Amino acid sequence: QIITLGKRGTESAYKRAQAFVLKPAVLPKLFGTFSKHYAKHPGGYTRIHRIDNRAGDNAPMALLELVANPRNFKFEMTARAVGRDLLTEQLRRNAPRTVLNSGVDATESITKEVKLGARDKGELRPSTRINLQKVVKYRASSALKEIGKRASTWIETLLAIRLQQKRAQIATNASADAKNKAKTSNYVEKFPKATIRSGAAVPGDVRSAVRLAKGAIARPHRP
């Protein structure tokens, strides 16, 4: 409502805003910067994001932000969602290293996706496409390049994480195999060489416990 008063720019609106705003130094920014920035917005100047619960008492927390602000949280999250969807589509046809070497032109794909409808088939999921169209609706054409740049950066980050995890997994598997091999070797070397006693069964022996208890193992069956 305060931003709406700033967009009106009348003396009456200025007095109403002055009665509400506690800091008079903010009024020039309200009737100048904000009124121009949100001139094309019919309303809905704020957005609420639910975030993780607070550490300690686990109280729910939320992030309140102005729509289309320079540090737009939704703009960044939408760019990451676009990057994830484009990367998923590329990995269906190519290997991760091939995609990393060739790269993904996110800006070109975004330019096509903003023109599609919610039910049209494209590279993005319908929910991602809707969010993309929302965040660029009232922005300049340069917003497509900006979100494409951020999406490409996130794609490279995801690929780097995936390759790093693969390398780490290979190293972990190699280390585990070496340890298991060492344990097996030591176990075989330390295995007792004593003769089998009555009542003891060797691995793989399927004779009954009664037969073993009677000392049959002391007289092993020879084919």
C-alpha cells in the first residue's frame, strides 16, 4: 500500500505516507526510486519465502522480500531450477564430461521457453517455466541474459559436484578394496593349521550336528 501511494505521486498520497513512515528520509526514495521501479506492477510488491526452521528452538522462519529487487531470492532460485532442468535434459543424451566440455547455452533455451505455454512440451518442467515467466515478466530484455548466465553457472557447478563425487567414490571404493584385500590376506595367513577336532565343522560342511557330536568329523568321509 505504501508503494502504491508512492506511485500516485500526489500531495495527498505524500501526506498519508508521511503519517505512516517513521523515517522521513525514506520518503524521497519511496516517491522517486520505488515509484519508477514498480510503475508497471499492478500490485503484489512483496513475496514471502518459507525457509528452514531456526536452529535451537526449531521455530519456522520466512524471508520477506520486495519483488524485482537487485538481490531477488526467487530470481536466483528460478535460475538454478532452470539450470537443473536443462542439465537433466542434456544428461539424457550425453555423458557428464561431454556436457561439461561442450557447455549448455541456457540463454537460447530460456528465450524459447518464455514463449511456450504451461502445457507445451519443452526442456523445462511446467512449474519451472511458469516461475521463469513470472520473474521476467516486468523486467527488461536483459533479464533473459542475466538469468541465462546464472543458469549456466549453476549447470557448471552441478557438473563439477557430480564429477567430484564420482572421483571421491572411486577413491573410496579403491581404498575399501585395498583394506578388504589386506584383511583377507591376513586372515588366511593367520588361519589355524591345526587338525579338525571332533565336534568342529569346517566351512561348507553339511553334516548334521548329531553326527559331528559322535565324532564323525574325526573320521572324515573320503570319496
